[in-house]
Amino acid sequence: DHTFQTINKIVAAQDKETLDTIHSIYQRVITAEVYKAASIKVAEASKIIENTQRDINIAFMNEISIIFNKLGINTHEAIEAASTKWNFNPYYPGLVGGHCIGVDPYYLIHKSKSVGYTPNFIESAREINDYMPEYIVKTMLEQITIQKKNLKDFTITVLGVTFKQNLPDTRNSKALEIVEKLKNLDLHVQVCDPHVDHNHFEDELKDLHQLEKSDVLILAVPHKMFTSLPVGTFQSLLKDGKGIIMDIKGALTKDELGEDITLWNL
């Protein structure tokens, strides 16, 4: 929906002549608005506001998700209900990685401290979002304990390790961080991601048909390749069609899965 041609552009330059030239070039190649910022600093500040705002909004929903999970409330159902109100802006919990949203706030935090102010609110949002991989791993271990499963010969499948769905970019990927945390616990982990180059990974990266049956399935990044699969495929990836599916972004619904499946999402 949002492409190079349709996204508004903010431009700035050191003088009016350069600004007019940049503005003219952009207007020739896009259909969206080209906005002239008052200065280069204002243009840069606008971008860092945009990314930091998204980081804060997702952090809020991640914290809500942690609270609601403890209260036995489905976060996505609560967001759906809240979205009926005209003054509610829907954001969803999830993993915040990549080279923009998970990074830019640190530039703002650093610059703010350099001029004598500690931005506690922005720092707290970063801490929450950076905590989510650890929270997901801890929750998985709690689910295993509840179901009295033995970690011996335990297999975990992680679907998707890029920082965002339908892209090959793994920079600052929190899904990859989940994989590393699981491996650090000496758990047997296998990964499937059609967008990732096999040469950049170790032996745990497999094609879908190569996956061993697992005890836990973590749908970390809902690539279209995964969400377009018949729902029964997810159940077939588990041992005896039973086990735990951790659907991080809520792409699946419990009604579509078998009774022997424990479905968890943020």
C-alpha cells in the first residue's frame, strides 16, 4: 500500500536554491506530497519523531500484552473492541527490530543526554521493546512447565527470522534474538525462513518440508508464505499433532486449530 511513489517526502537543504531543486526532482518521480522543511535539522527531527513515536506506541501495547496475559485477557480481542471508539488509535504488540524504529530512538536519547536531559519515557519504551524476546522465551518455558513437558529431546521450530514480514532483512532482528536465547539454553532449535539466504546461517535453517516434528512452534514473523498455508500445516509440524504454538503477532486463531494445540500470542 505504501510505496516510493505514494509516501509523502520531507525535503530540506542548506539554501533556497538547493531546496527548490530537490523539491522539483522529487515532484517529477512521485505522486505524493513533497514537503519543504524549515531546515535540515527540522527534517531530521521529523523522522526521528516518526520512528520514536511508533516505538513508544508498540511498547505501550507490548506492556499491555504482558499485563493482559497475566490477567487471562486476549490482547487482540481487547484491541478490536477498543478500535470501535473514534478516539482510539490501534497499535499491536510485537517484535521491534530493523534499522529504523529499533535504532533511531537511541540517537535521540544520546543527543538529549548530551544537552543535559534524560528522556526517561523514551528510554522506558526502548527497554520494554528490547525485553520482548526474553519475555517470549520465559513464557515458552512457563508453558512447558505447565504442561509438564520434559526438555530432554525437546525440539523448537521458529518460523521467520527477519525483522519484518516478507522481507529478507535480518538487521537487528528480534526473532533472531529469540533463536539465540533458545540455543543458549542448549535447546534443539530449527529455523525456517524462505526469505533468508542459507549461506548466512548454520545448519538449523531448513526448508519447510525438511523440518522435524517439534514440541513448540514459534511463528515469529508471519511471512505471507506462512499465513497462506492451510491451518492444518501448523498442526502437522508438531509431534503427534499436539503441542504449543506461539503466534507472536496473532496471525492464527484458536478455532482453526485442533483441541490438542495450546495457542499463545502477544
